[in-house]
Amino acid sequence: NYPRLSPQSQLAVFALFGFMLCFLIYPTSERFTKGLISECFDVMLTLTAVLCCGYVIVQIEPMFEWLWLDGRPLGDRAGSEVPMDIFVGVIGVLLVVEAARRTVGVALPILAGIFLLYAYYGPMLPGWLFPHRGYSVDRIVAQTFLHSQGVFGTALKVMFTYVFLFVVFGAFLEITGVTKFVIDYAKRLFGGTAGGPAKVSVLASGLMGSLSGSAVANAATTGTFTIPMMRSAGFQRHVAAGMEAAASSGGALVPPVMGAGAYMMLEIIYPPVTYLEIIKAAIFPAMLYYLSLFLIVHFYAKRMGTLDIDLGSNNEKAGFRYEGVVFLGALGALVVFLVMGYTPFRAVTLSLGT
């Protein structure tokens, strides 16, 4: 089997599903979580995203050649886009900005808007603001949405090829009980030490992060258990949340999965590097990061005199060994596949065109 859709069309389909999930799950505003008007607006944005991403696919794929504007595919119209291209591109850029606002807040859309204004008003800027010759609206829109330098560029390609697959992988791990196994393992190691709950949080987040590669998924899975555990041991609310956030964020540094940055390296570093080389380079920084967190937690707990945690019954300890064989075996298989440069999950990326 081979992909029937071009790479940019595959990314357009992937982006389309992302738009749909974003507009249908995240509300326009916290004050308008429910209501007919809000729901109609969300549906309207979803349909608009379908039209914009569908337009990109239609204008690229040879099977829709009879619908190509100007008789050429979208890639051949680079620099000479027709008015409809620009119109769809403007709407697409606005959809991306709105999706970012709903999911991560206003900071990222504001930053993106500043850079777009910088691209347009470059010739008018003083010397200390790095002026340039400037870009027309048509060129800005074309590069940011219509072609492969912007929205459908390297970042989305990495999300489509690698990150999304391991996010799904992390969800399967959570459902199959890996989270409980990891936390129980951390309890056995640090349950009786000073600041045991916080050390459990650090170790559990590091282990889960090594499998999921996502800081958000890491905090959502381990934080559900470790933050209440730290609170019950005497840690203040903001301290418990901060420790979990720091430990979960570091999970993206821990091999073998790591975060999106590792896969960005595979795509953009020249001369090319192998995944094994990236793993070797990441091991010691990850160890130093978590060692520093352990020291911070230990000395903070000594100063504050926090409580220990209950390790549970002996039956729970006995079952620990058999669960470990299953999960560690799966982790070992994952490492082998990644080092070999192949993962069975990658076949999913071709499912749109096979």
C-alpha cells in the first residue's frame, strides 16, 4: 500500500479533525459554555474549517483536477494565487488563531498577530526594530496557510507522524493501568522517606513522561493521584501543583518517547541524525533535571517536616511484580522499535491514503 493523498493533503485532513475537536469541545468563552447561539457559532466554525481544509485538498489532489482554479494545482499557483485562494487563506488563518485562543489562551494569538503585523509593516519600522522589505497580504496568507511553510509545515507534520500516535499510546497506557503501576512503584521506593509523596510525584511523572512524551497528558494522569497525596501529607496547594507541573514537564525530556522536540530534530537537523543519537544526547540532561527535582523536594520536605504516605497492604505489593513484567516488556519492545527506526504505530499515518 502507498499513500494516495499528497503529504499536504494528509496534513489538511489531520488539521481538519483537530479543528473539529477544538470548536466542538472548547467553548467560545467560559461565560458561554451552553446555549443555542454558542452551539450554532461552534457548528458554523466547524463547517468553515471543513470548507477551508477541503478547499486545500481539492486544489492539490489530481483526482479533483476538473475543479482546479486557473487550470493548475495550488502548488503551481505559488506567487500567483487567485482571489479565491487568498479569501480561503485569510479565513483559514483566522480559524487557526481562534483555535489557539480557545485551547491555550490569548497569549499565543497575540504573539502570532504581532509577527503577522511585523511581516506586513516591516518597511515602515525604524532601524532598531529590524526593518525588512515587507510582504504583501497575499504572500503572508499564502505562506501561512495555503502552502507548506506555515500551518501545513514541519510542526504539523511532526504532530501527524509521531506525536499524535504517542498521545494515543499514552491513553492506552492509562486505560490498561500503567498509571497505577507507576505510582505504586514510586510508593515502594520513596514512601517512607522525607517528602515521600512529592518524590513519588517526581518519579511517577518521569516514568509516565518517558512513555507518553506529553507534559499535558502526564500531568492529567499522574497529577490526579499525586497532587491529592501531597496535599494530604501537608504540602501547600500551590507547592503540590508546582512540583507536579515541573515533574510532568520534564517528562518530555526522558527517553525513549520524549516530546515533539525530539521528532522535530529528526526532520530539520542537517546532517541528519538517528533516533538513537537523540536518545543518547537526552539521557544525561533528563537525569540531571530529575536529580535536581529530587534534591529540591528532599530539602524542602526536611525544612517543612512533611508527613509520609501509606504504602498499602502486602497483597498490593505482591501483585506488583507480575504487572511489572507486562509493562516493562512493552516498554522494552517500544525502545527496540524506536532504535530500529520503525514503530508499528506509524502505519496509522498512512491509513488516510491506503
